[in-house]
Amino acid sequence: MDALSQQQLNQFREHAAAYVEFNEAEWIICIQHLALLKLKKKEHFVVPGQVCKTIGFVLSGSVRYYHLIDGKDITNYFSFENDYVSSYKSFLTGEPCISYIQALEPTTILTVSKKNWDAMLNNPMLAYKIERFGRLLAEYYLICYEDRVTSFITQTPEERYLKLLESGKDIIRRMPQHYIANFLGITPVSLSRIKRRILV
Amino acid sequence: MDALSQQQLNQFREHAAAYVEFNEAEWIICIQHLALLKLKKKEHFVVPGQVCKTIGFVLSGSVRYYHLIDGKDITNYFSFENDYVSSYKSFLTGEPCISYIQALEPTTILTVSKKNWDAMLNNPMLAYKIERFGRLLAEYYLICYEDRVTSFITQTPEERYLKLLESGKDIIRRMPQHYIANFLGITPVSLSRIKRRILV
DNA sequence: CCAATTTCTTATCTTAAGATAACGTTTTCA
DNA sequence: TGAAAACGTTATCTTAAGATAAGAAATTGG
């Protein structure tokens, strides 16, 4: 486990500032709870059966969430630089994960272990701001997932793909098509057909 | 806007205790920020275009979240007694809602307006516990939505229905089938066929 | 209590997605 | 750099979902 550079800490601090700003005293305590995780391409952040013991902030690189169902690899989600990464359910509840999270390229992640997360929540110097940070973070992802559920309920695969073309530039640009297909809830073959239908 | 009875306040307090317990001093301030909303059957908690200005706790009754897409009514979600109800995205961001939330029967809801919610977050007596309450609430629904997205990605409609039979007793028992169908991401006709397939 | 509405099923037809395999292209990495 | 793996498209066949309509059963509400 390497040490975090000043630049990496600043990158996180700047993005966290969207939720909560730490003063110097708080920040000094805070950074004692952070660690750096480097993943090589294809290394896993977590695998099914394990409890996800950390929550991470992607400093660089990208990860993919996926399931293996009857031997088939099904992509569920992506996180890029400046996104957070965790199997939230497992991290929050302590239940084992059901999905894989894998680095798609060399990836550096700032991590907080569950132990340190709880320590910060119990540290009077930090508790209030960490509660707030946690609330805003959970609310952000709640909204993401709410939107995604709505898209499954109200849109066709073709409509979901068209929407992704508009608002999912990172995913479209950086992810292979068969991952995107799963993310949209369809097979790669089906996405290929949709693309052709759209051209006509 | 009627007053909340002691019993209604206790009902909420007991359920909120799963997230945070208020002492008497805090509780006295807290209840000044709560209100009671009674909805008749088919009345709306919020409609598209409106900003959702309250978050609610269902004391009794039930509500349905739905969209009108090309004139078609598509059910997205349900809340029953002791669930929370809100168009979270709209409540949290101040953007207009995109869905309807409608009472399915006479329904009583304990509500907190956005103004009062923010007031509690800014009240030093309450801020910490409200932040915590908000975090745990958002985390709870985040996990619900995460599971639901995963079910769309990894399961067939038939598998989703079988799972709901196991773990969605309230929905199965109390909701008409065409609402359940939409909730599963399919049409009512399709759900009817699935039910027959399962019997054979 | 009865007419109106809602709900569910069934049937038919259409459309699109899943499964599988083949093939050419691109990428990977040893 | 060259063999292997990964990727995207296309074709075929199968399966299931969507659209629509009709009719029976259940529920509702005046």
C-alpha cells in the first residue's frame, strides 16, 4: 500500500469539496484514514463472496462492475476518474458482494476502509462532516440509480442507447460495445442491430 | 393541514429509531418541523412539472409512482405504511418532477417540507442527527435501487417475477397485476403469460 | 343493488430480442 | 512480430415480448 501524494490528496479534496469542505485541522485527521490502491489492468477491486471492505475514489483509470451468470459476463456499471467506487450494499451492510469490480486499465484509487470510515464517523472532530459527505454521496448515487431504473421501466433499449449517446460520452468513448450492451440491459448482438437500425 | 396525533408521531419516531434516536429536547424541536398530509384515494402527492417540495413518511395507506408515456400509464414504484415517499431527485435538486405519485387508497403521510428539512439541517441542535438520518435513509434506498438495477441487468422478466413472489409480498398481495407488470418492466399481457407459463 | 369501470386472460399478429455460429478485423502480449 | 484472443457484425433460427382487441370476471360506487 503506497502513500498518497500531495497531488492525489488535492485531487480528492477538490472533488469532495462539492459535498463538504474540510478545514486544515480536519483535513489532517482525515488524510490519516485514507490509503492508496493501485490496480493493474484486470485486477479486481472486489470479487463475489468477499465483503467489500473499502470505498474508493478513482484518481485515474477506470473500473467495471460485472456479474458472472451461468458463465456469462454481464457488465452492470462503470466508474471513471473522479467517480466513487464500491459495492455499496456490501460495504454498508457487511454482506458479501455479488458482483466483480475490475480495473479496465492501470487504475489508482484512493480508498477508505470500513474500519476507517466508521472511525471517522465516530471521531467528534469529523463526524458531522463525514455524515454530511456520506449523505450527499448516497443521495447522488440514489438519483443516478433512480434515473437508471426509470429508463428500464419507461424506455426501449433503442431509446436507452440514444440517451447514452447524448449523456454517456465517457462510456461510449471508452468502453467496448459488448460492455455497453449489458449496461443497457441487452446483448452485444442486439446492440449491434440497434446501431444499424439507427443509421437507416 | 391537520395536526399530527401523539400516536402518529410515535409511529414515526419508532421507525426513525432504526436510523437515529432523538432525545426529548431534540424531538420537541423536530416535531415542530413535521406536518400531516391526508390524501384521498387517487389524489396526488406530486405531479410532473411540479417541484416535489416535501418528503413524506407513510403512516397509513399506500402510494404509487407512475409515468405517463405517450398516454400510457406506467407504474414505477410503490410505498406502503412505514415507507418513505418522495420524488427524491426533485426534492433534493429542486428540479421539476417527471413522475406522478398518487394515493391508491386513503393515505396519511407525515411530511417534512424542503424548507423545514433545510432548517433542521441548519439547526445546531439537530444538524448532526438529521445529517445522519438523511445519510442512512439515502443509503437504504440506494441499496434498493442498486438491487433493482441489477435485476434488470441480470434477470429475465420471469425471474424477476419469481423473485417478487418471494420477497415482495406486500406488492403481490396489495397491488393489481397491471401495476406489478410495469414495476417489473413488462406489459400486463406479458405478465399474464408468464404466470401461465409458471403454472405448467 | 345494478350499471359502469376496472382487471385479467386469451387470441392473433408483429416485432425485436436471445442463442449460436461464422467471419473478418483489431488488439493484445509473450 | 506473430499467434492468440478479443471484438464487432451479420445471418439464421427460436423464443418471447409488444400492440391490439375481445370477452369474462371482479370490483366499485352512486
